Amino acid sequence: MNTDLYLVIGLTLGALAIPSLLAAYSEGRAPRIGAILVLISGVLLALAISRKPGGYEIADIPQAFMRVIGSFLN
């Protein structure tokens, strides 16, 4: 797996964790699934940033999404 894929999956899981965390907080229960998603997202993002020479910048994120989507469509 390449670093773009790690970045895209990490960002997607991080975005999916937000509603889960908010729902658990509003219902007064423990945010187990949201916390697991945040942990997995953090590990994937750290792995992507550490394995790519020079790291990622904010402007690189849309290009990474397009490269990952393009690789699946080809």
C-alpha cells in the first residue's frame, strides 16, 4: 500500500469518527467506536506522513485523493 492510500483512508476514517463521537456524547454513553476510529485514523495518518519523503502539505491532500480514486478506476 502506498502512502497516498494510507492518507486517504486515515482522513476518511477520521471524518467518520466525528458523527460517532458526537452521537455518543449527546446520548451520554462511552464513545467506543468513535475512539477506535480516531486511533486507527491517527495511526494511518502518522504512517503516511512518516513514510513519504518530505511529508504532506495541506495542498497535497486533494491530489492524493485524486490519485487514489484514479488508481481504483483504472
